[in-house]
Amino acid sequence: MMIALLTRGGLGLGCCTPSGVALTTVLFDIDGTLIDSNDAHAAAWVKAFAQFGITTDPALVRRGIGMGGDKLMPKVSGIEEDSPLGKQIATRRGEIFTQQLLPTLVPFDGARELVAAVKARGLAAVAASSASKSDLRALLAVAGLDQLMDETTSSDDAEASKPDPDIIQAALQRAKAQPSEAIMIGDTPYDVEAARRAGVTVVAVRCGGWTDEDLKGAAAIHDGPRDLLTRLDSLLGPPRR
């Protein structure tokens, strides 16, 4: 079945991608897509910068969530992540996030069921996140998603983070899938750009805090995992019997 694009609605993908190729893989962003963690990441960055005497604009930091630290840090502070100071700030951010904020995080409503429903359709579920490998592992565990993902890729697996396409390309390689055989589900403009640059159709969700205008370029926009789950038959076809 060929794709049908609906304005701010659903995709009629059935079992195929827009090119008509059989769909084999769904790539999932994690932060802001499956887990309500974007504000926590922003708070960790702001606190880490402050502890080194650096004042940042919280709104600018929040809009940078979804990029990797390699891009966010210079954008909000002018400091390169691989500089001595940048490395100290990044390490402290990780400590704040893991020790203070991670235990408070929860998945969005329907997140686990969405990933399970994707797998029930015989498709591979692959995490494609700008988070560090350690953060991603902890996020998936705290949300109960670690046993559901078939593969995971993080910023550690790529030369450059989103919106560069490296993480998406690494996820495709891990899944042994071609861009034409996959779709991406994400919540930020960086997910949209990265997926499109990798040649992957992207479906966006609003639950990460971005507007429809921010997410333009996505093939469809939905409220979040629960909304996607209710539309999954029209998006991906029915589960295998």
C-alpha cells in the first residue's frame, strides 16, 4: 500500500514506506518521544553551567534539547564540549541528571505499549538517541523499555549528533535496514532534520514540547505515544496473527 499523507493526521503506510518498499524497522527517539525527560535534561544543563559560574538562558537551553552536547554546549555558552572546561561541565551535567533527575522520570502514556505493538507487527524497534550511551541505558531501564528495544544507538555511536544524520545512519546499520525500509518517530526539529537527511520518513509527536510549525517537514504529527498507538493499524497495518 502506498503512503497517504494527511495534514497533521495519520499516515496510511500499511506495510510499506512511501517508496512502496516493505517496512522492516521503526526508529525511536527516546527523550521527549517515549519518556517525559526534556525539561529534566534542560535543568541538568542549566545547573551544571551555573556550578561553573556560567549563566545561560534556560529557554535557549530547552530549545537545544534533542541535539547532542557537542552542539548544545557551544550554542548556549560558546564553550566547545571537547575543551577542558566543556568536558568538566558535561561530566557534571551527567552527574546531576543521573543522581537528581533520572529517578523522577516516567514514560509517556502508551510508550511501552507503542513499542510492543510495533514489535507485534514483526518490525524491529531501534532506539536512535542523541543521549550518551550511559544516559540512554539508564533512561530505557527507568522507563521499562530496555527489554523492548531490539537495538540501541546513542551519540557514542556517531561522529556528530542530531540534526546531523549520523545517529540515524548508525541505527539503520545496526538494524541492517535501508532508509527506504524504515520510519523514524521523534519529537524535535532535530529528529525531523536528521531523519530526512538520512532519507528516512519521519513521524513527529508533540509531547516533547515543540509546535507543529517547529516540526514541519514531518510526514505526520501526532500528540504522543497513546495517540500513535490508537492509529497504529492505519499507520503500520494490523499485528501479525
